[in-house]
Amino acid sequence: MDISELIEQARQAQKRAHAPYSRYPVGAAVLTESGKIFLGCNVESGAFSTTICAERAAIFAAIAAGESQFRALAIISNDGGMPCGSCRQVIHEQCGELPIYIVGANSQLHKEFSTSQLLPYPFDLKES
Ligand code: THU
């Protein structure tokens, strides 16, 4: 699968963002092992803390569809912003190590990171 296809899909999701408070639309596209792409956008809430970020929305949509193996994640915003700490934790827990493409306006690739680069020394809940 072409990275540019993943980025284009993330760009389409960014257009659907609901960001009336921050005016910072974000789109995300996650590619699963089965070759499917799941999309997410940020959806803001008037009760701010209930806002959901684009990357978590995409990952959760994939999980709800029964996917659990992930190959790549593209995140797009107008300034090529980095994922927040909460999203880094979820990427670590649900996706494991994978390439994360950070994209800015005009769909140009800003940077590529691995999960462990974005979240070194992660928290893992030990099940007892
Ligand atoms: N946002 C994301 O969608 N992903 C991130 O990783 C960082 C922040 C959203 C949340 C909020 O709607 C807006 O960007 C500004 O924080």
C-alpha cells in the first residue's frame, strides 16, 4: 500500500473534523494488517474534556470493526502537529511498533516516527 494513499485518506478525514473551539482540524488514517484503512477526525465537545482526538478515533473504529493488527498510521493537521500524550499511549497499547507519518498542509510528509520514538519508556499495566 502506498503511503500517499494513506495520507490522502487522512486528508479526507481531516475535512470532516468537528473543531469549532480550537479551529485545529486533525485527520488520521490507520492501515491494518488485513489491508483495510480506518479513518478518524477530532470531534470537539462543548464540555472540552470529552473531545476525542483523530488518531484515537481511527484506532477505536478499527478495533470496533474487529481489527487488532496495525501496519501504519498517518496523522494530518494544517501545521504537521505531533500526537498528544494520550494518543501516544493508545498507539503504544493498541498498535505496537509501527511507522507514524506526520503530515502538514498540502499533504506533504513532515516526519516519520516509530511508536517507541514517540513514547519511550511507556506505561504498561501488568495484569495480575
Ligand atoms: N488533537 C488531535 O486530534 N490529535 C492530537 O494528537 C492532538 C490534538 C485535536 C484535539 C482538539 O480537537 C484539537 O486537536 C486541539 O487540541
